[in-house]
Amino acid sequence: MRPPWIYALVSEIRSFAKYINPFPAKLIIEHGIVRTENSNKPHGFGPILESRLESGLANEILTVLKNKPLGKSEIAATLGHQSTSSGLHKQVKRLLMLGLIEMTFPEKPNSRLQKYRLKN
């Protein structure tokens, strides 16, 4: 299994595609911090786990879980979705891997009563 920071690093590298610049951008990794530099303007620096989330859905999930632990179907309903989408499943799994959320029953990951909460 790859360390969670690898996914954040790849996300940072992908963000360079948005900037059209004849000069190469630099990716600097120092003691758990990823910093990117572009000759025109600096952007995207900070702790690895606080780097840009790939999806607005991930941000919405984190916001919803601030109040109380919820199951996937409850998260979907709170966000106004008809059902639990594959995108929601993917983002919950990704947030678990990054250590931003945790299961209420980690010993039973497939339990129908499983809920997710923000990790302290």
C-alpha cells in the first residue's frame, strides 16, 4: 500500500497542467511540506494533508461530517443526492486513506451500521 502523502503529491503535480508557462515549475518537498513554485507566481504550499482536495465532493463530505457521524446514505441525502454514487464511495475511501475521516466501527468495515466521522 502506498503512503497517503503520495496521492496528495500526485494531485499537486497534476495541478501544474493548469498553468501555461514557458518556464518549468518546481516541486519542493521539505519535512512533510509540499511547496510548488512557478517563475510567475508561487502557489499551492502547505502541509501535505492540507493540499488541494481533488474534488468539491470531498470538501462537501468533510463539511457535512463536522456536525456528527453519518453513514454513506445519510451523507448522500444531506448533500441532496438521490442515492449513494460511485463518486461518493471513492471520495469516502480516499478521505479514509488520507486519514481525514475514520470509521465508527473499524473492526467491521462492511457493517450496515457503519458511519464516518472526522478524525481528531
